Amino acid sequence: MSKKPLILVTNDDGMFAPGIKNLVNAAKELGELLVVAPDSPQSAKGHAVTMSVPLRLNKVDAFGPDVEAYECSGTPVDCVKLAKHVLLKDREVDLCISGINHGSNASVNIIYSGTVSAALEASLEGIPSIGFSLLDYSFEADFEASVHFAKIIISYVLENGLSDCKLLNVNIPKMPLDQIKGVKVCRQAEGRWVEDFTEGLDPRKQRYFWLTGNFIVDDNGPDTDIYALTNGYVSVVPSWHDLTRYPAIKSNAKLEEYVAKSNNH
Amino acid sequence: MSKKPLILVTNDDGMFAPGIKNLVNAAKELGELLVVAPDSPQSAKGHAVTMSVPLRLNKVDAFGPDVEAYECSGTPVDCVKLAKHVLLKDREVDLCISGINHGSNASVNIIYSGTVSAALEASLEGIPSIGFSLLDYSFEADFEASVHFAKIIISYVLENGLSDCKLLNVNIPKMPLDQIKGVKVCRQAEGRWVEDFTEGLDPRKQRYFWLTGNFIVDDNGPDTDIYALTNGYVSVVPSWHDLTRYPAIKSNAKLEEYVAKSNNH
């Protein structure tokens, strides 16, 4: 193993999105990079895994001769699995970074995010991981502040590791670098999508439905990621993979008795 | 609104999987059912959402004249969104049930599961939801015990609602009904997939990788879903959508200072 830390880089927007190029630039002096990214955009793919078809890996020259890079035909989660088990043959990875996503993954968007799901998958494999997202969907987004903070946060995790978690969900506000006040370690805000569908008829006169919607924040807590972002901070939510709602175990325990009474055997 | 509760039914194995037929049978006397299920198997699709292509809905006669049913061209999460906003035009839904999945969604499998993601999506829409999974992948699986317990658990939730959560992840052991001891309300066990890939050459001599793997349980806690299932109980994990690792907020707060020191502005 080389002395430089080994950093796995992935995303969900595909190899030629500006976000991953900027993430590579942020990280390339901090370790040896291996980039494995989807060969097509995979936004909102959540934690999807490909099982019913085989996957492909193609070596590409996307970041110059010093950065090994592969395109993968699968989802962001597939990229992490293939990188770890096929390309690295289970060699120890020091850090996985995913992004920089074009668009917010704050609040409940973490559930839908391919970017953070890739980082979550790496964390399940025991690799400390960070998902980075910039609150700007534009291809021409300004990544200066994102690169600045990504570099510092990556350095921190390489030097200190993570306490009590293996995954950070980092979101960067759409602001010039000199207006960002710093970083807040915080919790995921309550929020939800209010959906709508555009309806229409296709050229064969068949009805179709196309998803659209607005994101609503239901939570003004000053300890949330949305509050941090709205107030000019980079938000960092320490996250994990356990969806158990612990207080509800006790409060729903009467279900056990209800079933026992209903059972005739 | 009719007096019968309105129950939305979905799954990830598609409309013609035995699991959803059994779930419809379990629920049809308990309310008015609307079934919206994928038109192709969607296992391990996680919380994927379709945004880049339009979606289709086709009415089908899958469960006889008393049960309205639609096939959807998208993911399980898409099914829930289309049902709620297009078919039901935001009419209030009393319960969403998803499954019965062919195969376990206990432990960390909840993260990958299309079945539970559909229920989670409904819970984000404010609908009390239950994901049901049977620990048997076979098409010929015996659903007798699953139907028995699904009926009781659905009745419980319709009568009592859920406390402190809007989502139950229910797994049923692969056992005859008379050997199942009851229900345990419990937490998600720690576990992980140890991946492997089958490598090969396709007919055009191009290399492919096909996912395979074994599930490892790292957690022997008697309060876990895996423990309940192994010991002859149906497991019920009250779940939610918040991936924040709360104890890690405080323990990683020194990142805020580290960034402040690193910043030159």
C-alpha cells in the first residue's frame, strides 16, 4: 500500500459533470485517487443496485494521466461495489467522496440522492465517506466555494477520522466564497416534496405523466441543515444507515399483545 | 369519501408476483383497495425516482372486478406518487401497504429495498405505511403465515394508528403458521453484504461483472429483527426517514473549529 491515502471518488451525475471534475481537483493533492462514476446521469436513483443485468467497466482518460478513472454502466451504489471488490480487490480504502452534486441533498433529499447513497454504500463497507452537494443545478455553477470547503473537510476526515458515524452529508450554499460564514455540524431538517405531474399526450396519442414538484421545509430548527444553509453556512450532517425510529419501539409494543389476542393458536 | 378505509397497495416485484396477490387477499375485507404496482420487477431499486422520462399508467384486471388496479412503468416510489397525486387526486389515504416481498428486508436490507422504499415514500406523504416481506425468494413460497399476520397487523394499524412513527418494516420468517410464536417490535440489526462479482466474457468477448454476495449479520442483540426472525417471530421495526446520527453531531463539532482555522477569510 502506498503512503498516500487511497481515496475513491464517485458521483451520480456521471463522469463528465463539472461537479466531479471539481471534486477531483479538491482531492488530488490529498491522496491517490480512483474515480469510478456512472456512464450516464443517475440523479434520484437512491440506493438502487443492479442485479438483473451484468455491469461494465471502461477505463477512461477524464482527469489526465495521474488519475485512474473508470466509467461504470450501473448506479452510484454499483460504482462503489465494483471499485471496492473488482478494481481494488478489497484493498483498504481510506476515504470515499461522492459529488459534487449539482443540486441540494439537504433535509430528506438524502433519501432520494444517488450521490449520498454512494457514500452510504461505502460507509456500509466500512469506508469513511462524504457526500458533497452544491445548491445550484446549473451546468455553469460556480464551484469555487465548494472546492475550498471540500478540500478542508476531506483533510479533516483524513487526519481525524469520524466519531460515532462513518458518513457526512455536506451541502454548500449557492454563494460566493467570501460570503460563506463557515461550517455547521447539524441534523437533517424535516421537509417533503409536494408533487405534481405534468400530463400530456405523446406522438402516438398515449397519455403520459412527468414528475415535477416543490420542496417544502417543515422545520425551522436552528440545529438543522436547512437553517445552516439559509444562514450562509456549509451544512454537515453526520449520517448512518439505521432507519429504526427508536422511541417508537416502546410506544408500538402493544401490537405484540394485539397479535397474541388475535391468534387462535 | 367512503366509510371503508382507503388502502393503497404496491410492491416491487410487479403486478403478477404471488406476493401482491396474497397482500390483496389479506387486505380486501379491511378496506377499499387501490393497487398501483410496477409493470416489471423492481427489486433493490431503493428509493429511486423517475425524472428523466415520462411515466405510464395502465388499468389492469389483475384481482377481479372489486379491486381497481394499475400498472406503472416506473419504480415503487413512482407508483406511490402517481397513485396519490394522479389517480386519487390527493384524496386522503388511510394506509399504504407494500409487498409481500419475496425475500428478506430485515436489517440493513431496508436501505436497498424497493418494497420498503414505497412504504417510506407514502409515509413522507403523511400516510401510515407498512412494508411486508417473507423470508422466501421462491415463486412457490407459502404465504399462509404472511397473510395471517398481515391481516392482523393491518387491522391493528387501521384501528390504532402508529405512535411516534408512520412506517413499519414487517418481516415474516419462512415457517409454517403453527410454528410462528408471535410478533416482536424491535430494531434494525447491524448487518452487511459481503459482495462478490461473477466475471465473464459476453458473446462479443467483452468483459462483464455480475453482482452476487452473502449477507452477514454483525449483531446478536435480542432486541433486533434478525434475532426475532431467527427465533420464530414476525419482526416489526418502526422506521422513519431521518438518517441523522444524532450522537455524532456533538462528537464531530470540532470540525467547525478546524474549518474556521483553515479559512483565511
